[in-house]
Amino acid sequence: MLSLPKSLTGAPEWHYNDAMNPTSVDAGNDEVARYEQRLKGGRGGRSGWVFFSFLFVLFLLFVSATGAFVYMRYLPERDRAQADAKALAETTTRYNELKSSLDRAERGLSSTRAERDRLDEERAQALKDKESAIQELERVKSELKNSLEGELESGDVGIERRGSQLVVDVADQVLFGVGDAEISERGQDVLKRVAQALAKRTDHVVQVRGHTDNSAIKSAEIRERFPTNWELSTARATNVVRFLQDSGQIAGQRLMAAGFAQYQPVSSNASEAGRRKNRRIEIVLLSQTPNGESR
């Protein structure tokens, strides 16, 4: 009989009896061969699994190392990209702000230019109006000189242009008696000739200004009517205005009266000649603005 005892290594041991036949030996050999083949196959399978596991671990290590490498290379690039994007956004914002400021400045400049052009036009028109007004005053002055030739030669009347004003200066003795505010016949004649030249200038106003010297009113009779030179100068100017309206045909809305007493002298009151110059009536032709104000 064939028996299969095990050795200490675990491998089967074969013992043959002398009485074993050849057929039985061949069958036993075949079985041993198959067992050894299975044993070899099992060892080869385990080795293949270990090798595959080793390759898989290597693959995982490669993937991890590659990912870490890519991440480490990408991180600085990402930070730079984010910084560039932020800088670009700030630059764009600043550009838009500067562009808006430039647009506002251009609009302001355009408005300023338009305002400058308008002011230039107004200035040119004002200069033109001023030249026209001066020419008109010179025509009135020439007309008055012709009609008051005698009084001009005697020095009782003076005519001068003061900027945009034409001033007819009439001595008080031509118009009034001493300490009186009633217009004399000679004075009325002079005022009529003045009114003829002024009445036609409807775009001008006429202001009559009364002036005196610094002598106090001494006569008690005169002081009853004119306590001071204020009352006397104002009364004389008012009477001239009334005459120009009633007899000179100058519209009342074009007339003004003012009394200045002794406070606007044209000469020194230290002499009789100077005081005589200060006692006067000024008839002033003033140009009128579009809104009705005189200038």
C-alpha cells in the first residue's frame, strides 16, 4: 500500500512497499506532480498580487507627487494672477474716475467758454452803447452851446460832459434873487432853451441839483421860509423841476430834484468869487438803463 506521511516541512513523503505494482506507482507519481503544480501555482499567484500592489502604490505616489508639484507651481501663479486682476480692477476704477473728472472739466470748460463769449458780446455791446451815448451827449452839448452862447461867454452857464453825464451848470444869480427860490424871468428864458435840447432825449433822465455856499442865512424873514441851506437848495431844485415839467414839456417820470446845501462845493468858500461858483443849479442829463435806472 502507498502511504503519504508528512515531513516536518509539510511536504509529502512517499514510501513504496516492495509489493507495489507499476500501475499504482505511476498513478501516485501523477498525483504528486499535480500537487506540486498546484503548489507552484499558488506561490506564483501570491507573488503577482504583491507585484501588482507595489505598482499600484508607486502609481499613487507618482500621482500624489505630480499633484503636489503642479499645486506648488500653480499657487504662486494663482497669487500673481489674483494680484494682477486686483491691480487691473483698481487701474480701471481710477481710469473711469479720471475720465469722469476729465468729462466734467471739459463740460465746465465748454460752459466757461460759452460764458466768456457771452460776456465778450455783452462787453462789446456795452462799449458800443457807451460810444453811442457819448456821441449823443456830444450832440446835446453842441446844441446847448448854440442856444446858450451868450450865457457861456459871460460865464453864467457852463456845460461839460462828465463820463456818461452831461452837466449844465447855471449860476444862482441867473435863476434866483438873493435868498429866494422863485425863478426869475431871465432864469425862465434860460431854462426854456435848456428844456428844448433835453426834452427830445426821452431815453435819458434829468436830475436837478441845488447847491449853496457855506454862508448861514442871516435874514430872519428868509429863515422863516428856509431855516438852513438844506431847505433853500432843495426848494430851488424842486422849483426848477416843476418849471421843466410845466413849461419845458419834459415828462415828470424823467425828472428828479435833490438839494445838497453847501456840502458839494466846486471852489473854496474863502473868497467871494469862490462862494459865487458854489451857489449854483446843476441840470444833469443821465442815461437810463433798460430796467429804468439812471446812471
